[in-house]
Amino acid sequence: MFVIPVNGRKVPDPRRGDFLPEKGRNVEKNSYWLRRLMDGDVKETSQKKGD
């Protein structure tokens, strides 16, 4: 799933050991990212063409 951080939040990406970039990233749909969605830290969106 493709997610972007909400309102410029710094959201850790535990798999990569960095923060989710502002432009978003394709991540594995697992309990960690589903919790981030439910907490309002990230928003799921369609990946932009060319990314």
C-alpha cells in the first residue's frame, strides 16, 4: 500500500530504519502501518505515476 505522512509528521519506517518521506512510500500492509492509518499518522493514497 502507498502511504504519505499527515501534516508533515515524522513517521518512523521500522523496516528501513528511517522516516517515511513527505512524498510517501510503498509499504507492506501489516499491523504497524494499519495502526499508523488508524491513529491518523499516515494516509493511504494512490501512488503517483512515475514514482
